[in-house]
Amino acid sequence: MSNLKLGVEVVAAHDLMLKDGTASTFVELHFDHQRFRTTVKERDLNPVWNESFYFNVTDPNDLSNMNLEAYVYNHGKANTKSCLGKVCLTGTSFVPYSDACVLHYPLEKKGLFSRVKGELGLKVFVTDDPSIRSSNPLPAMDSSMDRGSRHTHSQPPLQQVPNIVPNPFSDDRADSRHTFRHLPNPTVAQQQNIPSAATQPLVNYGMQEMRSEPQGPQVVRMYSGSLDPYVEVKIGNYKGVTKHFEKQKNPEWNEVFAFAKDNQQAHTLEVVVKDKDLMKDDYVGFVRFDLHEVPHRVPPDSPLAPEWYRIENKKGEKRNGELMLAVWYGTQADEAFPDAWHSDAIGPDDTSSATYAHSRSKVYHSPRLWYVRVNVIEAQDLIISDRSRFPDAYAKVQIGNQVLKTKTVQTRVLNPMWNEDLMFVAAEPFDDHLIVSVEDRVGPNKDETLGRVAIPLNTVERRADDRNIRGRWYNLEKHMSDALELEGEQRKKDKEKDKFSSRIHLRVCLDGGYHVLDESTHYSSDLRPTAKPLWKSSIGVLELGILNADGLHPMKTRDGKGTADTYCVAKYGHKWVRTRTINNSLSPKYNEQYTWEVFDPATVLTVGVFDNTQIFSHSNGHRDVKIGKVRIRMSTLETGRVYTHSYPLLVLHPSGVKKMGELHLAIRFSCTSLANMMFKYSRPLLPKMHYVRPLTVVQQDMLRHQAVSIVAARLSRAEPPLRKEVVEYMSDADSHLWSMRRSKANFFRLMTVFAGLFAVGKWFGEVCMWKNPITTALVHVLFVMLVCFPELILPTVFLYMFLIGIWNFRYRPRYPPHMNTRISYADAVHPDELDEEFDTFPTSRGTDIVRMRYDRLRSVAGRIQTVVGDVATQGERIQSLLSWRDPRATMLFITFCLVAAIVLYVTPFQVLVLLGGVYFMRHPRFRHKMPSAPVNFFRRLPARTDSML
């Protein structure tokens, strides 16, 4: 029987609706044919229960399809109950206790004509702790409403529940490499409700271009002697070597070797068994295979069964033992392929384990990031060394290498108050401490620490909404060792000894309602909040096939020839993938496939290509060189269509933009629910907390920089490491820095946006100038029709846009867009502007160059300043119409307003519009080259420019 249970903590309700003049409320929980009930709170529209219940889960495999229903009832007279609202939660929102937090759900109507308001706070999680017993269910037809029995339904608080297990609904397929059998995998199709393989077309990603011959030797039987055996697997000049065993006559390796068909230099495969020795390894024997006789295996065929082969010595005798192995031609769909040794990733003469470790393909998961909100309220009873002065106190808060300070408070007492909010980024698991110290500014560049406190982040309360967090007083310790000391018997003894202590009032929480921005919002790959209970179901599956690169630019010289050792990195959401490194090739073939769950169509997949500089010992410590990247937005992909396209790899260098080659990708986005995806277009882009308590632009930039640093540091400790420069390039960590090229590119983008309006204005100007009398006459007729029948204006506009959209359907993009040098203004940029863009921050250039760039920036800023001043002048002239700053102008204007009011009152509006339009489109014969009287009047109005210094 399964020990899995669903825990529900009924916390509180707020702003409930009054029923029958009273409000004696309780909550009834329904799940899996079980019912629990809280106690009744008499005459309380904001009841607080804090009661916990545990439901048995009869079928854990069906938990995601079950619903939890919470009904809020009013206990009326004569043991009657009336519903105040309900909350219904689906099984997909249930999370482990470690991820659970209190959420306040708005109450829904129980019936069509019900009236409800308010919200209910619940904490829902799953656990399989066998020490936890389920709560006592209510009788099937319970109507007694006996309050005395209700207290037996609740359990102890959830904070005492140990050994909470991971989420039973975690989907391991997101962590594994997808097979090449067909798209999508039938298992994934069943779980995601994607049409099965019978309805999906089979897709060939060119996998036959690269075949492999795994698998290496598994078991050896040696008949006599003491050996330190290992095995060499050779095809031509390519050789793979297993590890060796000491004094082992029956070793087991279970290693796999994959040889690319394009690199095969012989027609035979030799598997040689050797004995490890200090001077020269001894030859034991070999097994030879003719490659023409090797069988083919294509999944979903079962793996080939290994067989025993007798080992043949140099004399041709087969008396030295047996070797168990399996040899076959396969594809990248083989289960053994991801963990195999690859001949195209290792040079013919390179068999070092370090090289192999830095060339394998891997899947990484970036850590789950949280915003830490620290509200520093006040401090009390500060003790300073110089009692003749009052402290200039400020609080310094630190998490890892993130340090923020409050403003300095100059007060006449020893109880400074700040009440400032500071935001940090922290990553799971929470190994760091939140260290808060109170500093006294004794003199210039001289501070004295008055006390500090260290708070473990794993003890900080989590929240997923904007509810208030209760503040807490912390004692300030003089020494860091005392601050880091855990609470226990020693701390209790210290408290008994030191009755008096300075203290600080803090309000600390982990804000899970935000999405921690580690990318720019323009091309973010994930928009979900941190708290898992707020996650919605996925809308589809993204399948990416990284096929090959072609025409790569040589990145290094080896044996007198230009070459490259390249690998690809793809990022979407929390999942990063890295292909194996293809050694010594300018046209590498990867043929690897990966999948991601898609939760929002307004997200972007990023694929980058890099040159590996870590696979040779003399290159360790060098930075991996970027070759280019491709961004693909999910909303630009048609559902179910396979895109196979080559994307140019463009990189901006100090010498200019270069095309480094092309990357061939195969992409398909499969949608699980079209209605759910369409509904996403009406939802906010970011989680609710970004709009309820928005972060400032400065905070967003600072927190994003810290988030990228944390992710880069965590992934760089993986094996093989995903280096810092790779993470920063994929995340565009430097996109916020100043660039003259990027500023010009944004300006030209803005001009392109308004180009349509400028074209319409130019065309209308030609109409007004009667350049084409027929067109002008038709415009007059259309104008008269719209004035006489104004109800046709909006239908005409929308019908016109509909027809434009239908006409443009023929010219819709066939492939997702790629990097564009013209849009980026990279094809006409000045070399000095590029040098400025690649300069470090702060600058490392000479004084003369910095002075020249500063003067250039001043000239650009001067032109912008002039434009801003002109706009302000026009606005001030409008304000001066009624401000009597120019009495004569104001008198003329208010007189005109009076006359206009009378004329507009007695004249039909359609007549005025018709006359105004005809006057505006009058023939050039009736026009004058001099400005009109209203324009002259407006330009004579005063502005505040004469008051500026």
C-alpha cells in the first residue's frame, strides 16, 4: 500500500460575505472520496484556523488527475450551512513540502446564482512519510455539525513533518536526451496529450549520416596467470582505451565506444586485450571483426545481445580466455550513445581522460533562483565605543558577494530607524547566510561595526504573494563566530549570561511570486514565477535537433592547417544542453536531439556555437571562443511543423562583423492544447508580483547581473563545466552597457516603425497638393461618405486591416528569423565605435581616446538635448494659452473659444468636419506659401526658455 498522502493546511480566510446577519465559518475539504472539516469560527469574517489535514492517496499514478475542493460554509441556526464560496485545485499544482507555501485563492461560486467574495489561504503539498497518519474522515452523511468532534480532525503543524520526499510528479524525460525514433516519442506523446506517432509524420533528421559502433567490452574470462587487463578498441588510426584493473582475471568494464562512419579508415575492427605494465604493456590477444559483417540496429529494436568471443593470441591460438562484447551499426537513438566514447570528439592520437571529460555531451539544470527581500526596520540599544557622540548608523546586508547598504541615519538617540527594502538573489540549495551588520561611520573611510547577525537562508519564510511578513527582533553579536553560531544549548546559555543586548528589527522573506530575471525580457526563455505552486501546465513540447555546422571559420592552427574543435550549447528555461565536441573539423556533424516543455509562447530558444580550448593540456585556462548564436522565438513557429533550416552564425568583432559559418537545425513545436495556448496571449507576460510590487529599473539591472553570476558560478562547477564566458554570452550579460552602434540601431528601428506613418503622411500631402487629381477626387468622395455615415468609419478601418492581413499571408516568413546585420547596424559601423563597444568597464583605453569619445558623446547628447528642449517649448506654449503670461494672447484665445463654442453649438458637427476637410484638402491655387494665422499665433506664445540660465 502506498504511503503517499496529500497534506492541506487551512490557514485563514479574508473578507468573507455576510450570511443571515452572522458569520460562523468553517472549511470542508473534499479529496479522493474523503472529507475533512475545520473548527467553526464564531462571528468572524476573517477567520484564522491554522489546521492541518492529511488525505490518503489511493492511486499515486492518478494523482495529477485528481482535484482538491475546499468549501467555505457558514454555520447557521438549526445546524444548517450555507456556502460562502469554494476553491478547486488540480493535481498538477501539488508540490513537495519543501516547495509548498501559503497561497490565497479567490473564492469561486458554487452555483450559477451564488454571490461570493473573499479568499482562502491554503498550503497544499504531498508527502510519503510513513510516520504521518491520515486524518479522521467525516461520516458519509454527516449533518450533526458537532464542534466537539472537529478538533480531532486537525493534525500538528506542518513545520514538524520530517523527511518530505521529492515531487512524485517530477518528469524525468525533461532531464534526458530525446530519442531519434520519431517525433515526438510515443511515451512523451501519451504524457503530454500530443497526437501519437500514428498521426505525426516521421521525420528524418539526417541521422544516417553518422553511425556508430558501440559497444565496448563488458566481461573477460582469463584462464591463467595474474593480469592488470585493459582493452583497446581500434579502427584504423582511431583507438579507444578502457580503464585497467589490477590483479583481476575476470574484469568487467561496461564501456561503450562509438566510431563515426565518416572517419573510418579501415574495414576491420580490432578489440585488443593487453596487460598493463610499468615498462611496456604485454599483448594478451585480440578479437577481429569485418565491418561488412556487422549487423545494423535501428530503434525501437531491442539492444543487441552481447556474446562471448575467444581471444586469439599472436600465434593464432584461442586459449587466452574469452571476451564478451557486442558490435553493431547504430544511430544517435541508441541508449548507449550519450555516454559513449566518440571518435569524432577525440583526435586519433589523444586518449587522455581530461580531453574526454571536456568533450562529452551533457544536460545541465540551472539552479532555482529566489529573490530575497530584506526590510531593515530599526535597531535598538546600540552600544558605541565613544559615548560622547551619537552614532551615524547604517545597516550593511550581505549574501555571498552581494552587499547592499541602507542610508546613514544621524539621530540623537541610540535607536536608529531605516525602514528600507533591499533585494538580493539566492539559489537553491541555500548554503549561504544572510549577514546583517550595523555600522557606525566614525570618520571618513572609517567605519566601526556595532554588531551583526547571521540568518541561515533555509530558515527564512517563503511567500508567493503580497501578504505581510511578520517582523522579528534579532540580537546583534559583536563577533562573526557568535553570529554564525546555531541556535541550541550554547545560545541559551549565552542568553542567560547576557541579559542585555543590542538588537535589530528585520522583516525577511523569500519572494517566490517573482520570476528571477537572468535574461533580458526581450528574449527570455522562461517567465514562470519561482514558487512551484504558481506554475501552470505546459502548452506544448519543443524538440530541437542540432544537426551540423558548415563552413566554419578556422579558430586555431594544428599541423599547419586551420581547424576548430566546436560544440553547441542550447538554452531554454532552466535546462541547458551541450553537445559533444567535434574535434578537428570545420564541418562538424552533431546529430543530437533534445526536448523541452514549453509554458509560454513568448519565450526564446538560444543556440550558441563555441570553440573548445580546454581539450589540450597547454590550452587550459583559455576562454572558449564564441562562434555565433541563433535565437528562435516560440511564437514564430507553426504548430506541428518541422523547420529544417541553416542559420548564419554572425559575431561582432572589434574589426567588424564576421560570418563564422552556418548552423543547421531542425525544430518542431508540438502544442498540447490550442485553447490553452491562445489563452496565454491574454495573460500578463510576467507573474503577478511584478505588477503588484514592481521592481525599479536599477533593481532589475542589478539583480539580473547577480542572477547571471550565480548561474555561471554554479554551472562552471559541473563536469564537464559550462564555462562562465559561455553562460554570459548565452544570457547577453553585457547587453545593458552603452554602445553607439546599438543606439543607432535602435533609432533606425524606431524610424522603421514610423516609416508607414510617414509614407501615409507623404501620400496624403500629395493628395492635398492635387498631384493626381483622380486620386484626390476619390479621396474627397470617400471623405464625404464617411462624414455622412460616421458609423462606417470603424468597420472600414478594421475591414481594411483584415484585408491587409489576408494579403500578407502569402508573404509570411517560411522560417524563423535570424541575426540581421542591417537591423543591428553592424555592416556600416565605424571601427572606433566597435572598439568602444568592446572596451572594458571601467575603460582601459588611453586618455586621448577617452577624451575623443567623451567629446563625441557630448555632441550627440547636445543634439538630443536640443530636441528635448524643443518638445518642452511646444508644451509650455500650450500651457501659456490660458495662463495669462501673455495677456493679449490669452485674451485672443479665450475670445476665440467663446465664439467657437457658439458656432459649434448652432452648427451640426458633420458640417464642420466636412468644411474642415475640404479646406484642408483645398487646391494649391487657394494656398499661400506663408504660414497660416493659427501657426503664427502659436509660435508667438511665450515659453520658459527665457527663464533658463
